[in-house]
Amino acid sequence: MIKTSLCGLTADEIHDLTGSDRKHVIAIANCLYKKKISDIMLFQGIPGRVKKELNEKSFPGIYLPVTSKRSSDGTMKFLFRNESGQEFETVLLTEKKRTTVCVSSQSGCRMGCPFCVTGQYGFRGNLSTRDILTQVLGLPGSGKVTHVVFMGMGEPMDNLENVLKACYILSAEWGPAISSRNITVSTVGITPAVKSFLEQSACNIALSLYSPFPEERYRTVPAEKKYPAHEIIDIMKNNRARKKRRISIAYIMIRNMNDTEKHLEGLKALIHGTGIRINLLPYHAIAGDNNISSSPSRMQYFKHQLVISGVSASIRKSKGVDVSAACGLLASELK
Ligand code: SF4
């Protein structure tokens, strides 16, 4: 009999698998997702008979990374390899009481953004819900994860089904119970998937913009041609009032490329009146790239000008997870 991985299943699916009553289903989910017990026979709160049957047809399914690396700022970076041999990266950032995991949604990516080595790496496949969850649950020494960001390898909206299911399990009371307010999905924007995500999930969403001008954005984000940012911003704006979530724009600042006065005015025109926040991020060059980040003073100037024009803006620090907020730049750094 082929055994089923419990990791990746919802409480309803555990019920379908086991036929157990709700109390035992919740106990199984708790042992797996909260206590991360790696042996079903050590699960607590369920009768021995149920445990034995569960052990015959399933296995916990959380697996460990194959390697890891520590950055100078304390950020840990991990490489996972799933059963199909697909590799993907995960980042763990611990700051005071906040533990953030930056997860990948795909092995590689097919969006082809030229500034991103993940795009250049090619597309190796979508990650399963289990692969996504194991990046949160299988990190050695991570303790209680408080925040999850989908900013690693891949475009989450290109693997919507598994990303939605992972968000659902991560925020479920019977699961890791991470507040949906602390889960953020970053995207370059695939319009139908963004719509579905906003309808089906209460988690935060961040659009990577690069430029307020379509023809210029298209050169850094090819998806712009089919899925223009202004359409996605309209959808985000209209959804904003309906659910309490954070909707933001990630704007990576590159010197003399997208930090001119023209870009500032373009940003104001695009975002003013939407209520969407802009996060300004420093650029991190990839190998062979001559571009450099805008200076801290230029970033401050942008922030100030945006704020006094009525656009909410902030500058993000240049640490592990902020680097990864570039959607693929972190993966490119690791490569
Ligand atoms: S920037 Fe994001 S969407 Fe673009 S290729 Fe890289 S991982 Fe994919």
C-alpha cells in the first residue's frame, strides 16, 4: 500500500483518510502541525488502535533540508529537495520575538524576469502543499514561527491551488495557527489568480512593481504584457475595504533606473487614492549585473515625497527577508 503524507492534508482530508471522529482528527492535526511529532506511534490524544491504523496508511511527511547556510546578519538559508528531486530554498529570520520564514512556492520559475536568477534557473515544477508546509515545519531549531512570507523561489500565483491550501492550513486553529495577518504572498501579478486569491484567502498580498510605467516594467517583469500592474492595482484597491488584510506594493529601488523624479511622479499618480502602501526596498545586484541600489538618502527622499503627497510609504531594511522581498532576488543570491 502506498502511504499518504499527512503533511499537506486539511483536517477534513485527515477525516476522510482515517474515518476518525472530529476529536481524534484535531489531535492528529495538532501532533503533526503544532507539535511536529515525527513518529505517528508517538502521537498523543488518540487511541492505540487509531494510531496503528493511521501508521499503516500514512506517514507524517515533514522532511528536513539537505543543507543550510548562515548569513552574516544571522539569517539562515536552507536548501530543500523533495521526493521528485526538485530543489528549493527557504530563509529563516529571527528578530526578537518575531520568527519569519520566507518560503518558495515553485522550484525555479517560469516568469522569466531578467533581474532574477531564479527566472534564469528555469522552471522545475510547482511545489506541493506538503513541500510548502515542510519549509515552515521542517526547519531545525526554528521554534514557533510567527510570520510566513511567500517571497522565495517561484511565482505563488502560478501555483495558486497549493499556495491557497498552504495558507489555509498555516492559519488553521488545528494547524500551526499563524494569523493570516502574518502571512504575506508576494507576486509579480497574474490577474485571474490575484482575483481568486483575494476572494479565497484573508492573507496579505504584495505586488512587485519595479516601475510605474508599463513599457518599462515590461522589460523587468515580462508578465506586465499580459497582466498589467494597473489592472491588478485596481483589483487590489477594490478589494481592500472588504477584508482586513495588508495590501502593498514592493518597489525595489535601482540607481538612475527607477529612482528619478519621473518615477516618483509616476508612482504618486499610480498609487494615490488607492490606500495601498508602498514598501521601498534596496536593490541587491546579482552576479554580472552592473546595477546598484539607490542610496539611503534617495530612498528617504522618495519616502518623504510619497508620504507628503498622501501615499503611505516605508523603507524596508536590507536583511534576509527584505532581500527576498524582491521575489527571487534572494534565491538568486543563494545561487
Ligand atoms: S522575480 Fe519572482 S516572478 Fe520573476 S522570475 Fe524571479 S521568482 Fe519568478
